[in-house]
Amino acid sequence: MASTDLREELNCSICLSIYTHPITLPCGHNFCQSCIEKVLDTQRRSRGYTCPDCRAKFHKRPALQRNRTLGNIAERFLPCHQEMGETGIFCTYCVLSPVPAAKSCLLCEASLCDTHLKVHNNSAEHVLTEPTTSFLEKKCSVHRRILEYYCCKDGAPICASCCLAGEHRGHKVELLDEAFEKKKEKLRNVLEKLSPDREKVKREAQRLHERRKEIQEKAAGETKRVTDLFRGIREQLEALEKQVLDEISRQKRKIYLQLCDLLQQIETNKNELTSKIRHIDVLCNLADPLTVLQDQESHGADCCGAEEGEKKRRKTDHINVPDVCDLDKLLISETLLKGLAGIVTRASYGQEATDMLLDINTAANDLSVSHDRKMASGTERDQGRPQAPERFEFRQVLSTKSFPSGRHYWDMEVSESGLWGVGVAYPSMERAGAQYYIGNNNKSWALYLSHGDYSVKHDNVDTPLPHKCSCRKIRISLDYKAGSLSFYELSDPIRHLHTFTASFTEPLHAAFYVWWDYDWVRIII
């Protein structure tokens, strides 16, 4: 009895369980810390605080004092009761000390320990279940009898009275245990069907998680790329600004020096004229005729020397004095625009243009390659190059530079008419036979021009493009990792012609092809 009374004293009045971290209010009542904090949080909205037990009022949220003594007692008492069973349900008949219940009788509405279970009535009407305190849920709410049957029509547990005289009379019924087993069997079948669906959903969720992670990584990479790009643009703009300002300063210094020289000449002439004027003025004020007539310095100013003096004066009057308009604004603008174009190009393609040379070892003998190895043109004259496995049979050539990764672009100038092709190819591409032309196999991609019409070709599939040739400059842009190969016409504005998408598996080389003797292609970047 003492143990039962002690347990009641250790129960929190809010959660009705043994105290966990007990807290004491100023009024002296104890509660679990989490329980009283939830209550006080709720009361905060009403701007008033009260004790859940005695309703004592507090003007402000009361300070919570930890009751360590009560906490120590609760901690020692709790393991003893936890060992009695996880249900926390005790035998109804063990009043001296709590003993965990083994079963509950629905008829008696009592829980029994193993000892009392042995002497309990075993007749059919005494239905034993797992320990419970919800006896009313196990009985019919109308007849207060045990639920023993299941109405198949209404899908509800019922008692014997419901079957005989209640609203379920005449309905198809089953024993509760039989209906229970049937329901479990159906649930097992449903579970068996749902399991593959769950695995499918699980895989899809995993795929979406991976996709989300991939997008996050790509977004982070793209953010870094754009941040670095704008940082680079700012640095390039600052460098360009310095370059243009230096050009203006250079021109200013050049004109300034010219002006200084001219000013010095004018100052000298001005001083000479001032000296002559002063001397003549003195002579004009003299009264002695001999002195004036015999003065040698004034001879240039008399009528006899008037013509020579006039010539000197005119020469002085026609000194060319440059002004601000003599700044070479065209050169300044060209420097600025060229620099801005370079910055925009690098921003658009993510890097500098790719410089490259033609690989003479791959050039066909009916293809002429310029000394700077930038231009290829058709020729009837055999170039007499030695035979080699990498040499093409007819008017094709590859670049020396290969592209195993990264982002690149290069510009070309092409002949206005005729037939030519530009693109990329794997080094393993055939060098002779019907399939070796770029685009005629699965190892090369090409843009062709034939009599003013564009087309693209890969794996021997020729696709005409709706564009007519309007410019002799072509740009090829390659993003190896993204598997993107794009062709542009550098008209005004730049015109996109076509983009191939592929999963590249080998390093790529730029490839060039011409048909007629007057056809040519030239790398300009």
C-alpha cells in the first residue's frame, strides 16, 4: 500500500506519469519540466499565468526551480516500475504492491497477474486479452456485451445481441477472430503488392535525391564560374581602361611636345620682334640724323628691306598650331572597341579563343597548306608529301591541336562559293575509302557549304539547313564535357546555324575539307 501511495505522489498531475526533471512553482506544486513549460507557453497568449493544480495566479511567467530531491526519488522509483513491464498496467487484485498484469478479462473488466490468472474463471464468456485499460472499447456501446462477431455488410464489430435483435439482425456475420484472420490475409496480399511499388518509389526517390544533389553541385559550379567570369571581366575592364587612358596620354604627350616646340619658336620670334621694336622706337626719338642713318640694325626695317621683312612676318604668321581635334579619336575608339569585343567573346565562350595550326602530316597531297599553316586550299599539283598512315587520301586535313576536354572555339574565313566542309573528328577516323570524308562516319561532325546552301553531316546523315550563306566567317564552339558542338556565322548579328549533341569518347581535332581547286579555308584565330 505504501508503494502505491508513493507512486501516486510521484505522478505529475499533467501527464499522469512519474516525474521527469521535476520543477517546483512558487506555490509549491511540482510538475515535469516539459509539461509545465508547455502549459506556460499556452498561457502566454492570454497574458496570465496560473498553477494547473491550485490556480494560483502569477503576474509574470514564474521562475522554474529544479526539485533535485524529488527528481532523485523519481529516478530511483522509475526503473523498478519499468522492469514490471512496458505496458504500465498492473494487476487489479494486487492492492498491497503493484504487480504487472499478464492478461485482462473483458467480462470482469479487470487485469490479472500470473497468480490471479491461474484462479480466474476459464468459462467461455470470460474473454482474456492482452493487458488493457480500454475495456469499453472492447464492448458493444449499446448492449455492453463483449464484441465477438463481425458484421460483413456494415464492416463493424458487434456483440451477440446485435446479431439476434439489433440493427445487424439478418446480416452476414463472422466470428471476430475469423474476420480478423481474413483481414490480415487480405492485408498481407496488399502488402505483397505494395512492396514492389514501395521499392519502385524508393528507387525513384533515390534518383530524385541524386538529381537534386547533382543540380546543387552544378548550380554551385555555375555560380563559381559566373562569379569568376565577372571578376575576370572587371579585371579586364580595368586593364582596358588603363590601356585606353594610356593611349590618350601618349597622344596628349606627343601633341604637347609639338606645342612646346612651337611655343618656344614663337617666344623666340616674339623676343626678337620686341627687341627690334624697342630699338627702332629709340631711333625714332633721336634728333641726330647721322646716328639714325648709320644704324646697321634698322636697315631691315626701312623701305629697302621691307620685302624681306614681310616674308619673315608671313612665315611667322603661318605657324601650324595643332588643337585638341588632332587627337586620333579613331585609334582610341578602335582600341576601346577591340578590347570590349575581346572581353565579350571571352565572357560568351568562357575562355580565350583557341589558336591552332594545320597538321601537315595529315594533309592530302592535292591540298595546299600555307607557310604559316593557317590556310588550306585545293590544288591540282601534287605536293609530293611522303606516304603516311595518318595522311588523307583526298583534300582533307586535321589540326595539330587536340581537344580532350574543356571549352574551346575557333574562327575561320572560307571561300565564298564552291564546296567546303569544317568540323571536328576523332584521330581514329579512316583516312581513305568511301567513309573517310568528315561527317560520312560516326567519328566526325561537319558543316558543309555547297553553292551557297548550308548542311550538317554526321554518321553519313546529311541534314540541310534553312540558312543561306551571308558571311565568309564561321565560328566553331566546342564544349567537350557537355557534348556540344555548335556552328555560327559571324554575320551582323551573329547567327546560330546548328548544334550537335554527343557523348565524346576520344580527343577531337579540328577538321577541314575543300573540293575545287579554288576552294579554301583559313584559320583566323
